[in-house]
Amino acid sequence: QVQLVESGGGLVQPGGSLRLSCAASGRFLSMNDMGWYRQAPGKERELVAALTSGGSTNYADSVKGRFTISRDNAKNTVHLQMNSVKPEDTAVYYCYARATFYSGVYRSWGQGTQVTVSS
């Protein structure tokens, strides 16, 4: 199991910026994908951004050009830089990590961090 600790959520005004971070720890052999999902009230959880260990990225269409995902492989940390935020970005953001263990590949989730975009 991978332990994920998120930080950086909070209240931000429309058009502002916020940076989320997620640090992974555990007895895994290697870290594969890391990324972020979000879930707004009454909606399904959706992928926001993902980053493979090789550096490939995947973004939701709604955040392309505004959000940037980055990763520190040495520290097993992933960041989400959120710029030009909109009220519709309001959601609980969940970090995830897919890691390889001797027993197989498993995905773990963070506890979630609230992001509220409001004036």
C-alpha cells in the first residue's frame, strides 16, 4: 500500500492560482503513474491530470492550458499547478498513485483536499 499525503487546497478567487502537492511513501518497488482526480458535489469522480514515470501527461479537456502536472521522481511527489481557476473547478481533489510491489501493481488514493473557487 502507498501512503499519500496531499496539501495545498483551499479557497481561491476566480482567475487565481493554487498549487496542490501529494507525497507518496511506502515499500513499493517502483512508482508508475501519479495524478489527480476530482469530484464535485453530485458529480462522478473525473480525471484531472496524470503523469507517467516516463513523463507522458494526460489532461482533462476542461483544464488543458490552465493546469500543469509535474513530478519529482526522486521524492515520489506530484504537483498540480492550477492557474486561471474557475468556479467549476470547485471540487475535492484526490491524488492517486499506481505503484509496483512484489505482489503486483496497485493503485492508492489520498484522502482528498477541498478546492473552492469563489469570490
